[in-house]
Amino acid sequence: MFRTQLAKVVLVSAALMLPASIATVAFTGGVAAAASDSAACSKLSGTVSGTSATGALTKCTDTAATDAKGTFSGSVSTTTGTIAWANGAKTTMTISYSIEGQGSCTSSNDDEIIVTGTVKKSTGKAKSSIKKGQPVSADICYNTSTNKLTLVPKTKFEV
């Protein structure tokens, strides 16, 4: 039960940080090609505490919309996520997730969480390229010992 709640928090925060347009998130060892109007972050670091998750997205494309990084937050009690981009723009999304056991994660203490969703809204500079309805996807590793979140190796958080 706790693992499921934690996974929801991780996925929500990832999707929230995934707070950008973590729209139809499906990371299963690789990321589908992003649309030309989208952003992809190649690094995610976060923490789960209770039923909430917070963290950072870095090495993001579409620097005009994202300023190359952002922060995310999420809660297990909601199916929405938010990404606050470094330039002041924000992206909110609706997300869902599934837990795949260790999957493509490298640590035996990791659970792979596949996040999918759609962008609800973007503000500021992000609204020109991270648009309502765009898919969000991420393949996240949740370490059950440390409560840390990272991306599955060689994947990206796509919005």
C-alpha cells in the first residue's frame, strides 16, 4: 500500500515536474520522439516524502520556453502535476502512472514508474510551444530505500 502511494507521489511529482508538460508519459526504456513543439529534460532528481514528491528537471530542450530547467511538485492525492520553469513560466498537467517492478532501473531497490499524461495549460514563454493537449511521458526510477527519484538511464522527461 505504501509503495503504491509512494509511486503515485513520484509519478505525480514527476508528471508535475514533470511539471512542465508531462502530458502522455510513457517511458519504457526509451522515449518516443517528441513533437517539434515540446520540451525534453534529460535529468530529473527528486525526493518522495509522505504522499508528496518534489524535485528538479535540468538539461531541458526548448530553452526559450524552459530556460533549460525547472522544479516540480506533486501529491498522491491528485492526478495533476506542475512544473515551474526557471524563466517563470509554468506548465500543469494531468497524469497517470504504472509501476513496473525494477524494469529498466539499475538498482535492485528501484521501482520503475511509467508516467503518462497530457498538458492542461502552460503560461509565460512556455505556452508558445508546450501546448494544451500535448502528451507527457517519463520513465522514472524510485529508490524504495532512499526515497529518491531519477530518470531511467538514457530516457528523457518529455512534455
